[in-house]
Amino acid sequence: MSQVDLPATIDAIRRVREDPHRLGHRGHGPEGPVVGAGHGRTGPASKRIVVGYGFWIFLLSDIIMFSCFFATFAVLRGSTAGGPTAAQIVEMPRVGLETGALLLSSYTCGLSFAATNARSKLWTQVFLLVTGLLGLAFVAMELQEFISLAGRGITPQRSGFLTSFFGLVGLHGLHVTVAGMWLATMMAQVQLKGFRREIIHRLICFNLFWHALDIVWIGIFTIVYLMGVTA
Amino acid sequence: MSNLEYDPHLYTGNLDHREDHAPGDEPEESAGHWVLNSNLGLGFSIVLTAAAFYLAGSHLIWGPAVPVALIVLAIAQMGVHLVYFLHVTTGPDNTNNVLALAFGILVVFLIVAGSIWIMGHLNQNMMPMDQLMDMRR
């Protein structure tokens, strides 16, 4: 580190000359950055941090939206209007499979970023593909569940409970579907553009999104399915 | 993208350990570290998920306590995901991430607990539906 910050190094000269505003120019010598965070004198954070943190804020707002759906479900779970209750529409083996598929996909997503850090295009693609296929299996199982319920006349219009059930579970399924499209886009970008910095920033964001979806699913399988069966 | 922007990767070839870090990102770049984290996350998650599914279908613990146990297991698994998959740590480079997360959790808590609380009281204080119907006649 100390070599880089010496004013006489080529890097430092280039950095000062190329950027007239010296944006993000780190202090050096005794005035240099201190261990820890939030030191304004070290200049703005790098793009990698700004992008990741901005996406983190988006994810938290997304989770707040999910919390509204969770609150609706919690309030309406007993309002079955004489229709089926949660215990009557839940198929535990299917929920177990869905949970397994999503958890495994979260795992392979983490592995894909490990491969990204090792700059291995092949393994990044392999693990992203496995992640996408597991996500597809999850969406397919959920779709099948919805279709089979609809075939028995169990639709969102039937009762307040079913409205909130299809709303919450469907919103999550929609998120997984959109994330799957993003995943396919990222695979194409990694293939064609390689590990450029902005591509790695996008991969970081995609990883965050996929893991956040798994966290929301933990809430769904616990509150909607498991607690629905035991209640 | 411009190469003029300061990025520790560009100038030193590795992440600056003194900088802040966004969630999902860490100064440690070796693949082994990331694979280990994923393995630990998967292991803990499988144990917690299996425990939740087992408890929901068995009479191992007292009936009314099952929902509480399920919620505790769910929160534990969310913690596991945050630590091992999202790489949120307690270090000084993660202060901003943790503060934003804490605010998010506060809002989620207010929305969920507030809704249940208010609607519960509303249900209690509201006239039963059949009487309401009688009044309208």
C-alpha cells in the first residue's frame, strides 16, 4: 500500500493528472486513512462500494414491501369465509421440495461468486446455470401448486385468507421469476464481456438479490406453510 | 466505464482492507474463503430447516409452543443467511450496512406488529357482523 501512495509513483501521478478534481484521491502519509469507516477525508467510496450499498438499500425497501404482504396475511389468515383453511391447502412434500431447491440455489449462487473471485469464467457460468435451473424448478413447482388449487376452485377471490395467501406467495414467485431473467442476462454478459468491473458489480448485486429472496422464503415457509399446518 | 475513477482494485491489484464494504462483498478474495462460507451457510440452513419441518409435523414439544419455536428457527436461519451468504459482519467496515439493516428491521417490525395489534383491537371492538347486518335493515 505505502508504495502506491507515494506521490512520485507513476500511478499517483497518473491519478492526479487524469482527474482534475482528484475525486476519490486518498490521503497519504500521516494524514492517510485510518482503520475503520466513515472518514470523509479519504474521499468518496469506490464505485464497487457505492453500487453494492445502493442495492442493499433497495433490497431493504423490497423487504419492507414484503412485510406489508406478511402483515396482510397475518391479519387475514383466519378470514376464510367458510372456504378452505391453510391446513387444507398445504401440501407439505411440495413445500419441502421448494425449500430445498431454493436453499440449494442460494448455495450454488454463493459458489458462483467464489468462482467469480477466482476469475474462473467456466465455473461462474456452471454455478449460475445450476442456480437458474433450481430457481426454475422452484417456480415450476409453485405454478403447479397454484394451478392445482385453482382447478379445485381455490382462487384469490374465494376469501380474504386466499387473497393474502396468493398475494404473498405469488409476489415471491414473481420475484424469483424476474431474478431468473436477470440471471440469464448476467450469464450472457459474463460470457460476452468477461469480468469487467461493472460486470462484477452487477454480479454482487445479483447475489444479494438471490440471497434476499431465499431469506423472504424462510419467512413464507415458516409463517404461511408450517404455522398454517400446525394452527 | 472510465478507468479514471479511483478503485483500489485498479491501483493495488487487490481490495483495500481499510475501506468500507458493501454487503455481499469482502476484502478477502480467495475462493476457498467464499466456498467455506457457502458450505457453512448451507450446513446450518439444512439443520435449521430440517428442525423446523420436523417440529411442525411432530408432537415433540408442547403444542402451543410450536409457532414460537418455528419463528425462533426462522430468525436463526435468517441470521445464518446474513452472515454466511450476504457476508454482513460486525466489523467497522460494515457499520453502514448494519445500520441500514437495523432500520429496515425496525420498519418491518412496526408494519407487521402494528398491523396485527391494530387489527386485533379493531376485531375485538367491532360489532359482530350479524348485528351490523341487522342494523342496516
